[in-house]
Amino acid sequence: MFWFKNYVQYNKKGIFILIKIFFVKSISFDNVERTELENEVLKIYKNDGTRYDFDLEEFEENDSRKLFNVINQYSS
């Protein structure tokens, strides 16, 4: 997975997101309060008030939408 610039892996418990090699985050779906997808930026809000912003500018629109839908599906 570290050979790729952008990488996403998930299961029913959480998601691992690596974007542009520099930003790596592992997020449990239990901790996700809500998500927003605006202007090629995915915003994930956690229950504790933390917010993560992922710049999806290099992603295809379909891939960005799929990532958004996966997070919403498993976090609800």
C-alpha cells in the first residue's frame, strides 16, 4: 500500500486513508458524527469535535463520491 500515492482501505469497523503520502489517518466508524463533501474536500467530523479535511482534488468524482458513501454507510 505504501507504493501508491493515494490509498484507502476499510472494513465494517473503520477506514484507513492515505492521501498524497503525507496525510495518513485511521478512523473508527463508531467515532464519526457526520461527513461533508464540498469542492473536492471531504470533511469528517468526529464525536469529540475533531475534524479531518481530505483534499480529493486528484481523485475522480466517482471515487470521491464512493468514499463519501462508504463512510456514511458504515458510520450510521
